Amino acid sequence: MATYNTTRYEGLVTSLSWIPSEAIEGAQRLAFDSGITHYDSPPPSEDIDLEELRLADRFRFANELRAWIDVDGTGRVTNCGYSGGGQIGSTTVKLAGLKHKFEAVQLPDIQRDPEFGDGWVRFVQTTGGRTGLPAPRRVRRRPYIQWQAPLVWTTLSLTLHADGACERALTGASRFPRHWVYDGAGTLSHKSGLTDFKDWYRQSFGRHTPWGDQDSEALVTAVETALERSLSARVMGGNKVSIERFPAGSILAKQGEPGTTVFLVLDGVIRVEHDGERLAEYGPGALLGERAHLEEGARTSTLEAVTPCRVAVVEADQLERSDLEELSEGHRREDQARY
């Protein structure tokens, strides 16, 4: 009887969820802006250490999906399993010289039965829970106001192939806060494209969550480049920046029209079109619109808001021309590669 050696393949995908300052709207900003509680600085873009970040209060919750498969010499998957799970942080509140830490409530991780395909196995895991600070919300029955924090979560997918290949995806997530996804090496690979505080604050309870009978599809965008991160810091650190809101379907810039500004996407997704052809879609962190400044002052593409967007608008001449030229070359390569 023939015997075959078994090879084990392991995979990892991680999401970190945090609160950027631009994600909070309305009266809820008061608690953050007054220092009662705090926004979060962006997590690292590589070499993440979950325990170190948790102790430093650098994320609100994390979803760490680890899984493995055993493959015999014929390429057949003989066994598989999950490892890893969720971690949820706390909320520190400061008031009148006092400081108190509200512990969040982690709900049971949801690990679906592995899905088997032709030479692959897919694992899906949802983690999250109830945020640390209770919040009032209106309800239709007595007492009409309920003090209960909404739920937060992410749903990750990890597909392991019999040849050792691995695919990762963020398939579902709460509309708040922001979710970043990391590959097996701990490098940032994708971001959630849209935060919707109002929808989350009003709806993310009970059956409107994965622990009920619903998940929210995640709108995922690619990660900005290191150059864009550098330029973004300069844009937001300048004195002549305008923060503007654009409803879904609105046009930020129209091909052929004059333009002197560039757009830094703070939240939402923007589509780039040229001669009616869709070239690419960009999310938070992307810097767009530089070609008008570089090429005779006319917009070379149309920029359209796919979702409601918050955008920082700045005159292009506030940035170095050499940086804008490098940014433009990167956009050309990306557009051609995608379509």
C-alpha cells in the first residue's frame, strides 16, 4: 500500500479597526475634541505586533484569522482547521481630572465550517463585540431611550490552496470604525473604503449584525503608496486646506475643464473615468487630480464620487512638482494594470 508524506500549509489574515478623526460627525465629536475620549492614530503599515498594539491602546478590536491545511503527496487535502481569533480593546474616558477605562464586551467568534473546493479550502471568521462606552439611542418602545453601545465587527476570508497559495479578503464589516487588513507578513494590504457613523450608531444592534442574521458587505479599496502617505501628511499639515463633502454620484472634477487643485480622499470611494471608460476606483489615502497641474491646466479625467465622500482639497502648487510627477506616473501604471 502506497504511503505519502503530508505537507502542512498555514495562512494568516488580520484586520485592525480604529477611529480616525474624520470618521466622527456631529455632536459626538464633542467628547473626542474635548479630550474626554480619543481618536486613534493610524496603526503601523507593516510589522504589526497585536499584543504590543493592544497594550498601547492602538486599536479598538482586531480579527486574527489563522488556518491550516494538510496536503498529501497526491495534492489531496486530508485535514484542516482554524486557529487565532478576536481581540477587543477598551475605551479610556477622562473627565474632571479622573480617568476610567471602560472594558468592551467581546462576543463569541463566529467560525464557519470550512468550505472545500477543487484543491482549496476556505475559512471565514467574524469577530467583534460591543464597544466600551455605552451610548444613548432612541427606541420605539418604553423607555424610548436605551443605553447600549452598538456592535462592531469584521468578517475575514482566508482561502488556502493545495499548492501553498493563499488568498485573503475582508468580506463583511460594521460601517464604523475604519478597518485595515494585513497579509501574512503583517503588511497592510487593503482598507475599508467608507465609514458611516450615523448608520452604525443607529442600526448596529441585535439582528442587524452577524450575531443576529445580517452582515454588512465591506467596501474594500487598495492601500495608498508611501508617496501618497507622505504627501497626505503635508496636505493635512498645511494652512490652506478645505475639507469638503460630496454626495454619491457627484462630480469632483470633469475631464477637459480647467483645474488647479488636488483631492485627498479622507473617506469614501472615488472613480476615475477617461472618455467614458472607467479606469480605477480609489479610497481613503489616495491623492488625485494632479495631472491638470502637470498637463496644461485641464483635467485629463473625470472624478466621480461612488459613495458619499469627505475630501481635502488643496492647490496643487503647494506640493513639489517632482512629487506630483512621481504620483502621476504611479497612477498611469495602476490604471493600465487594472483595465
